[in-house]
Amino acid sequence: MDSNHRLTEVGTNSHDQNIKAIAQCLKDYLSVHGRNAQHYQVLQFLADATLERLSEGKQPRFNYLAIRDAVTGDTGGDASAWFGRHWKTLMGDFRQKCEEGVQKFAADQGLMVYPWIEKRESSGGAGNQALISLVALPIPGTSSPVAKALPKHDIDYIPAEKLKLSWWIRWVFDKDQVAKGWRKWMLVWPNLLWFAIVGIVTAFLLWAMGQSAAPLTTRDAIFLIYIGLLAWYARYLIDRLFRLVDDRIILASDSMVGFKEFGVCLELFKPEGSNADTPKRARMIKYAGTCPVCSAQVLLDKGEPDFPRRIVGRCQESPREHVFSFDRATQTGYRLR
């Protein structure tokens, strides 16, 4: 009897340690990749409250009322309907966008499992509600005997969740921020067409001015300045296009993303498992990491002037001193400064 009791106690302690580890992992993930939306606040509550309950020796399971009260402070209305909306988001769009990033974040912390949430339905009866808790799910591939060895690095990057794109670029990319087929070519042909039109117009105006015997007027000078600016911008667009083809990734222009979005990239990629003949696709993506020095968020930025033609990770608290490289293939980096 004592032996069985000890085995049960060991199993319980092991389970609690596992839940404690994933709760802390979720808390760390949200500190860098979290947002203000209520489904993020639900996850934040579950992470904090789970750690608190475990420290008190209590079961970390929560009903809809407790979660809603912690997130909104509202004690009236139908808590089940309120949570149902966020449960649908967490199991749908959020899971599709963020689960792989959570798995990578947990693996980078040395865990074999990653944090997720589960719902335990009640056995029925008036007033009984389902209970929500964190659950440890195995990270796919962690049991494989051959692990991919990564170069020594100081920081890991993971893709952020769904981005806010500017209104005019949304129709080019699908709901996953991916452009393929004719959508991808819409990123190419307008730039080439713009370059050709500016070149033809410039050549025509210069020819027309050369045919006139009248001296150069202020109006002519303004036209030349205007054409020069258009030509410079056309050259800028073509340079960006060539750089995207050469480097496979560039920082997205400010006009392509929402006002409060930073560190968003335009990337050429091939889907996982595709063959060599599969054409590349374009996507808008945002990589973020945790600064190993001060634990602040690290976002991608231009490397200039110290690291020309490089995309680097800059700490949001010390962007000039905490600077890291970025390898898009391994999604890792080492400290540059």
C-alpha cells in the first residue's frame, strides 16, 4: 500500500512539474509574441493562474466564469457564449498560425512537450461548466533518434501570427499572406511596367527638349526634376525586386503593412515537402525572438550602416547594442554586437 502510494505521488509530482514547465513556457512565449486581443489574455490568465494554483497545491483547472472575470472583469451575462467565441479562435485561426511557433519556442527551451489548452466537459447537471486547463502535447519529431544539428547560435526566431497588411496589398496575398501563381506575378509586372513607362517618357521628353531651339526655362527644369524623381523611384523598385530574387528575403516596404506593424518581411519560399520543380511562392512574414541579454522582443530590421545589405535582429529595448544575425534557413542568429 505504501509502495503504491509513493508511485502515485511520484507520478503526480512528475505531472505537476510538466504542467509547471509548459505554463512557464507559455508565459515566456506571450511576453514576446503576445498581443492585446482577448484570446491572448485568456492564455495569459491560464499561464499565470496555473503557476499560482500549482504553488498552492491545487488543481489548475478553471471554469468559464473565472476566466471571463479575470480577462474582462465582467460578472454578468453568459460566460459560456463569451468563452465559446475565443475557444473557436484558439482552436481555429490562432492554432493554424501559431502552433508551429509555440512548438519551436518550447523545443528551443529544451522541452519535449509544448503548451496547449484542453476542455473537459462536465458530467451534466444544472450550473455545471466545462473546465479549461493547460495540457502538455508532444512536440512532433522530438522522439526521432536523428536530430538536426544546428550551428551554434545565440537567438532563435519564430514566425509571428497573422499580420495586418495595408488595404491595397491585401488582395494580392491570400488569407495566409501567401502569393502564388498570378498573385505572385502581380508583385513583379507592375514594377517592370512602371520602370518601362518612366524610361520611355524620360527618353521622349529629353528628345523633345533637344529639338527645341528655345533656352531652358524654369518650367523645363521642374519637368526634369520631376522626371528624375520618377526615374529614381523606378530604379529603387527594380533594385528591391532584384534583391528579393538574389537574397530570397527583404524587408517589406512601409506601404505594404499596417501602421503599427514593424519588422515584416517579403520572402520567397518553397512549401515543405515540395519537389525541385515546384515554383517559389511569395509571402509576408514577421520573425521575432527573445533577446538573450535583456529578454526584450527582437524584431528584424535593416543592417545599415554597420551591416550593409543584411537583415539583422534588433532588440526593441537596445536596438543599437543588442544586434543579432538572422539566418532564414535555420531561423537562428548569433550576436553581432
